[in-house]
Amino acid sequence: MVISKFGPFFEKRFKKIKDQALKKRLKLHITKIITSPEVGKPMRYGRKGTRELSIPPFRISYVYFKEQDTIVFLDFYHKDEQ
């Protein structure tokens, strides 16, 4: 069973979302990540070790620790804020 944790940036931005349809899509993608943690695109260079999943026009950034079977959701942001 995968253990999921949420970072402070992710929680802060998730609480600010007022659009219920976007929240629903985000929750669906979170469950998708939890069921299959390697579904996201692996990042390179300075963000090596993290993964991203796209929910146009947003991104979910997370880290998957295979040894501990843990996912830490780092951030949720608009694509243009990168």
C-alpha cells in the first residue's frame, strides 16, 4: 500500500481552489498517481528525482520513494508559473 503525504505548498494551493470541477479533476489525478506512482513524467536537471503529471493547464509535482513506497505531493501550479 502506497503512503501519500502532502507538502505545505500543495496543501496551501489546494485550499485556495474555488472551482469545484477543477478540484474534482485534481482528486481524480491524485488517485491515479497513488494507484500507479510512476505515471508522471520524470523531471531532469535541477528537479531530478521528481515527477510531474499534467492536468491542462496545470501540473502536479510529486516525489515517489520506491524503497519506502511513499508519495509526497510537492506542488500544484499553473504551467506558465514554471
